[in-house]
Amino acid sequence: MPPDLNPQEGVWSLVKRDMGNLAAADLGQIALAVKRELKMLQYRPGVIDGCLAGTSMAL
């Protein structure tokens, strides 16, 4: 399988996976959950590096 050319797709995949069982009552709850997941990813640089490595791109 060819590498993904968009590292953000890997990031969104992780966010969606972690939010898979979210039962939100409205759009505001979804937005808060997405922000929380993205904030948590900021503190996991190895995960972000993994998303970038899957693209064969470098910083």
C-alpha cells in the first residue's frame, strides 16, 4: 500500500478512533471532545512523528 501523503489524515484517524463511542447531545459537545483529543495529542510527539513517518515526509 502506498504511503499516505497527508499526515493530518493519521491524526484525524486517531481522534476519530478515540471518540468512537461518544454519545454527544449537540455539536458543542463534539467540538469540545475534538479539541480535548487534539490537545492530548500535543503531548504525545511520538504519535505525531508516527503519523508523519507514514507519509515518507520530513519536517
